[in-house]
Amino acid sequence: MMPKRITVFVVLLIFGISTASLSAYGNDSATIYIKNGQQTKSSDFSIQDDFKSIKPITSTHNQYIDYSHGYSMYYPNHMSVDTTLSEVRTVIADQDTRIEIYYDNFKGTIHNADRYINYSSRFKTNKEDHTVEKDLSLQVNGLRAHLLKWQREKLESLTNDKNYYVNAKIVKNQNEVYTIFIKSAKPVQDYMTIINSFNVIEKKATPKIHTTYKATEKKLNQETRDFYNKYFLESDSLKWGIFEWTAASNYNFLNSLEERLDYNFEFIVRYQDLSTNFPMEEMMHAYNNNKYVELTLQTKHAHHSDTDDPSITYDLLNGKYDEFLNQYARDVKEFGHPVLFRLNNEMNGDWCIYSSYFTSNDTELFKATWRYIYNIFQENGVDNALWVWNPHDLSFPGFQWNHYLTYYPGDQYVDIIGLTGYNPGNYFKGESWRSFNEIYPSLYKEYSSIFQQPFMITEFGSNSFGGDKLGWIRDMFDNIDQFENIKVAIWWNGIDYDHEGNPGRIYRLDQSDEMLGIFKDGLTKYK
């Protein structure tokens, strides 16, 4: 608000490529080659392949060569190499330390190398949680670089928490930057050996994604299982929902809107934060009105702006919200009926306080938070929640460490993939009109190559500023049926205002009788 499939067997294979057994350093015969995510003995590859190699260099270090992104570097040879998300990053890790390597190319975007360096490090302004040890410029093999070293307190809920950080951003030019991001459970030693070994080489291959994700079997109560089967696994017809803010208190306006559209929306959206308990009365009211709720819990506080309270992720993982979360889970269980539980949506946007933009750029902490809350639900016997994982279609900042895939918590924690892509119009600086076909065909194609779970458009809409909204809606209805795995689509019937209280993004579908008529005609085939 970005790709070929291989088998799960291969995923498991490449995730744990251990290089500790390599010997005869300096001997090409000891080199490991990784071609399109699979280990191979051959050094042959083409520009269409994704190709890496691992070569023993000394008794303690191997050299990792990434021909797809154009670099080489040393790393301790007891660590394992993971190229599963090669298009996004390579991960080299052991039990205590994790090294993530990213390549960013900002050509054609609003970003550049200097903005990347400055914007990525803004979390350090939170001095209460982050202690900066080094923040300096340097040279790495003739290239300009920036080094940031910091730490935070250990988090109580995380075993072997990696709270010591070193981040080196190595600038090839104003568009291209490489990042070596080291996280460790203990103070990082000898990090300059790794950083100083970095060299840029010619790109000769193409990075790819080498995994697919899928839902796992869950213990659900019968009503929720039937709901999941009916709407997401067996349905061959798109179902529609709506966000209408007045529905939080009563259904008078929503009922009148449905009458005018001659359509009953089966899904509605309810937003929540950590300031209010589970809305039992509203959930029962929705259920009694034959509506299912996409319950969106965002780990923030209502009395703060979206970017206040930057410690909240750390506080949550330190157990400060355990009482709230346990009671919340018990209430979900007591409700008993199906809930589409959407936790911390649009996490890859810096407008969300739970984005890793605020927590050391460490997306592992977002995933830890997701699993932490999921496990609390499990401990309280919740069997009526379907977990909806929902990035924005546009990551902002548009940096590889903030790529949506770095936030994926794991198959067992995700039942449904949420898609969110808006046409924001051009009211706000930096935003532009986006047609439906500029957003969803490419997004759907990409997600379909990676995710095997059912999809839903969790919220979307078109602004009125900047183009023909009526045409946008017609185009949407003409094209949305091509996406067979999108089972539910929810229109966000609201308005975003600017700082002076003026409407900036008007997503409402009831701005005129003509607009309502187009929507009514489009919904006819879904009744």
C-alpha cells in the first residue's frame, strides 16, 4: 500500500547449506556452486540463471561470490548460507550471528545513496532504546561507505536475542548501494574483516526467489473450518466487503447503502489498537447481521500519532502487554465465531509504528512479534481465528531490507495472504494516479509465484483527485475476475485528510448517484 517456483525439498536444501566442511582453501575443486537455488558441481551458468559460489579462502573464512548482484565477500566458514530470497538478500548465519547482504538500485525512484544512508538510520534518534557506538564514514576498497554500530537491551521473550548490530552501507554510485547488516547475540567481533573483504564484481546472472509459501493444517472449530472452506478454499465466486466507519456503532447508514446498491456485504473491517479491548458487542452485532469481520489489530496506541511510541515493539516483546494480549485472546475464544484476524497490516510502510523502520531496520523483530502474539492465541485455545498477513503493495521506504518478504513470519502463522493496493491520486506530493491494471495484475502475478495460500484484497479504493474515478471503478469491475485466487475484496469507503483537515484521498463509493449506479451494476453478478 514484487519469481519461479521450486519444491519445498529444494527450499530445505538451500536453507541449510553448511560450508564448515569445506577444506583445501584456495583449491577451486573445493568450491560450492549454487545455481537457481540448488547446489551443483558445475560452474557453468548463463545470464538467465541465478548463480553464486562459495570458495574456501583461509582456514577460517570462505569467500561468497554473488554473480547476480555483483559482489564478493568473506565470511566465517562455520556459518550457513541461505539464498532462498536471493532477489532480496542473502543470509549467512550461525546460532549467535546473522549477516544479511542487500543490493539496492534506486534508478528511477525518489531515493539515492545518501537518502538511503540517512533515512535508514533515523531509528537512532530513539536514544532511549538504541545506544550508538560508531557512526562514521570510511572507504572500503576504494568505495565510499558508512558504518553504524549500535546495541539495544536484550528482549525478555527472545531466546538468544541478537541485540548487537553493525551495518555497513557501501556506495557503488548514487544509485547503487550494497549493505552488510550484522546482528549478533553478543558484541560483534572482527566485523571489519568481513566489511573490508567486500568487492564489487561484474554482474553476470539474474537474482530470483527460490521458495513458495503455503498454509499449514490448523486446529479450527467446526464453524471456522466450514467458513474457511466455503469462502476461501472452495469458492469460485468473488465475495465483497466494505469498510464503513459508522458501522462500528450502528448499521443504519450501512444498511441504507446496501439498499441503494442492492447488495449485502458479507465482510466488514474493524480497526483496533492496544488502547481498547476486544470489541465483543460489535463482533456479536456483526455476526447477528450476517457479517464477518476483518479484525485489524495494530500494536500502537490511539492517543498517539502513527509514529509515536517507538518503543512499543520492544515493550511488547518484553511482556508489558501480556495481560492485555492474553485477555484479548480469551475474548476471541469466547466469541467463538470465525474471525479474519489481520495483525499489523502494511508493516512495510514507515507510517506504521510497528514497521522495522523504527526498530533497528530489523524485520526479524516484526516476525518475532507476530509469532509471540500467535503463540499467546494458541496458549489460550483460540480456534476461530484465521491469520491474515498483509503488506502494502508498495514498500516505503523502498529499500531491500524493507521488502515485504523480509516480514513473512512463516507458513504455520499465516492462513490468508492480504493484498492492499490503492489508487491514491495526486493530491499529496509524491503520489500519482494509478489505474487498477497498474496495481493488481503485476501484484497478483508476483504473489501467485510465491504464495499458495488463498488471497483477499483486504482494503482498496480509488481517490477522486487526479483522474477519472468512475472509469477506474468500471475498469476494476471489468478486470477483477481474472484473479481466481482472490476470494474476497473489501472496498475502503473512507477519506484520508491532510494536516489542515481537508479531504486528500476520497475513497468513498457514494460521492454521487452515478458512482453508486456504476458500483451497483458491477456488483450485480456477485449476488
